[in-house]
Amino acid sequence: EAQVTQNPRYLITVTGKKLTVTCSQNMNHEYMSWYRQDPGLGLRQIYYSMNVEVTDKGDVPEGYKVSRKEKRNFPLILESPSPNQTSLYFCATHGRSGGVIDTQYFGPGTRLTVL
Amino acid sequence: GESVGLHLPTLSVQEGDNSIINCAYSNSASDYFIWYKQESGKGPQFIIDIRSNMDKRQGQRVTVLLNKTVKHLSLQIAATQPGDSAVYFCAERDGGNQFYFGTGTSLTVIP
């Protein structure tokens, strides 16, 4: 079964305490991305990765880091979380058709609260 | 930047009626569009997609219409069921590798 998994699903932390949200996919997709979802703003892309060791900034990359050391994993790192990073985070992986990315598959989400 | 919006934030329909959810986009270079359904506490779920070289695409009980002239996208759900209650939002690909999402329309199906 095609799956995108995220861990943890829920996290409450304090300002400044480094955290990592993991994302893993079993579809052998090259393209992965991270989004945050906030009320009234929809999904906004944080970072994306076209392949192993290739990452690019999305629309809201400030305060986040990512790494792509292997195809199946794409962790999101918050080096020094702040309250404005309280949000619902989604990892997504993208299929490819005719050389361009298309259908996205989303993980179940990670609800992060930074106090 | 991209602007992807929805005409109505909420929509209520009677069970069995057809639902139409609309979306406007601003980037004429956008070449691929997706509709998603998101239920409470879950991640977005792919419903149907359409490429910019098409005007219409049909799935099971769903139809997507694309009007590139006015940069408008719609999702039609036939014979709406209570299980269709969710937030629906559209996404556009910018002709490259980035996707931009609308804020969503909350659909409520009245039994």
C-alpha cells in the first residue's frame, strides 16, 4: 500500500528546543515536499526536494531546514522553534508523468505547538 | 506571487443534490490542477486532476472543469452524500515544480 508516514503526529514543545519531524514514503518517488497549513491561509510550501541531496526553498522556508540523504526520507528540522511555527505540517510525495511532477500524496499531518 | 482562491468559504447542499465548488487562479503559466478533499484530522486526499490542455475531466461522481480564459476551475460532485462532507481545495502547479493551494471550501451535506 502506498504510504507517506510522519512522526510524531502531535508535538508540544517550548521555544528554542530543536526538533525534527520525520517523513518517509514507500513509493520510490523522487520529489518530496513539506507544507504547513494555517487557518485562512491554506497550504504553503516550506521546502521541496527533487531528488537525493537536492533541496529548494518553497514560499515560507524561514526557520526551517530539511535534508534528503536518501530517497525515502525527508525530515523537517526546526533548529530553534518559535510560537509562530505552531501549525499543522504535512509531508507530501509526488508522482511523475512524462517527466513532470503531478499527483501528490500527503501524509497524515503533524500538529505542532510551540509554547 | 501566486493567488489561488475560492469563491465561497462554505457550501451546504441537500443529500442527493449536485455540488459545485469553484476556484480561481491567477497564474496563466499554471499547467496542472488538482482538487483535494480534506476530512477533519486527516491529510489532503487526491480527488481528481486536470492538465491545462484539457477543459473537462470526469471521475467517479466527480467532474473538473477548467476555463483557462477566465482562469477558473470547478469541481462538480454528483448526487452528494454525507460522506462527501469535508473541506475541498484546489491546487495549481506553476509550470515548474511548485504547487500553490487555495484556502478551501467547507462542504456540508444535509441529510
